[in-house]
Amino acid sequence: DALVELQKTYEKEHTDVKLQFNFGGSGALQQQIAQGAPVDLFFSAAEDKFDALVDSKVIAKENGVDLLSNELVLVVPKNNEKNINSFNDLNKASKIALGTPEAVPAGQYGLETLKAMKLWNKLESKVVYAKDVRQVLTYAETGNVDAGIVYKTDALTSDKTKIVATAKNDTHTPIIYPVGVIKESKHFKEAEAFYDFLQTDESMKVFEKYGFKGAK
């Protein structure tokens, strides 16, 4: 949502540039880029997915930056029939939605949190896996699950769910969003200009409005 808002501002100021976004789980996007998808810029919700592309020289280290950070929260449907008010209450749930940990960083962070809180073994059989954070949110909104683990920024977009708990920072890897220009981009100069724009105070204000924080 933040990027869609920034797109309007940017395209108004740069009439010769059209921004096209492909939103998906960071793991899936990393795979597409590694396989040569015609991408100019990668904005990842996980450092490891981004670093893999730096290591394989798809992104030059100097053309990447850790831009944003986020928090991990537990959401429940608005009516919260199972009365879940904390991570420890998850034993009351029949179904819990989580992004597939291999492909969805939020799922990986959620898994780390549940393991750190010694809850995973009891809850694993209740987990319903989703292809990305928005799908986790949808499952919670429609009441198909009793709870879901998502980023705070995604939770803030929904008026059909409520946040009942925030994962402590020491229960998971820091949630950092790096962004970088693809070395072989056919629009390198334009991509670099947008990359610079994303780091401006103007852009950061928009990101903060949607619940992100600066990574620094």
C-alpha cells in the first residue's frame, strides 16, 4: 500500500517513467529474479533472500540498502470467539494461519517466535500455511482460522481483524527490508533514481504512515 501511494507521487514527477510492481512472497520473487525475470529493483521482506542475490552477484552490494524494519503481530478475527489475547492463548485455537516458512519470511519469523516461546510442538498440527502475508490476513478476516501471524503493517490495513499481541524482538531474527537495483537491469539509471527516491524523507514519511520504521 505504501508503494502504491509512492507510485502516484513518483509518476507525477517523472512522466517518462511507469512503475510496475510484482508483489509476492520474498522467496518466490528471489527465485524469479535468480532465473532471469526482467526485474529492475528488488524490495525484500527478508535479508537472507536479498543477500542470496548479492552473493550471486545479481545485485551489487553498493546498490543495496537496509531501508525499513517491521514488527510481527498476532491477529484474530474481530469477534475473537476463542478469546485469544496472547501467543500463549494459541492453545485455544483450532486453526492458526502462517506464511509457508520456506517462501514467506513472515512465516519464518513466526516459526522462530513460536519455537522461542516453546509453543511450536503443541501448535504445529493446527497450522494452516498460506502463500503470503495477505493470504494469512484473509484467512483471519473470514474466520477460516482463529488466529494468524503477520507483519504489523499488514495488520494495520485490515478492519476485520485485531492485533492482540506483538512478538518480542528477541524471539525472532530482526525484520529488515532491504532494497536494491538489479545489476543487469535494462533500465538501470531509472531504477537507481527510484531507489534513491525510496530513501528520501518524503518516502520515509509515507512508509511510517503505514506502520514501518527506518532500519537504521
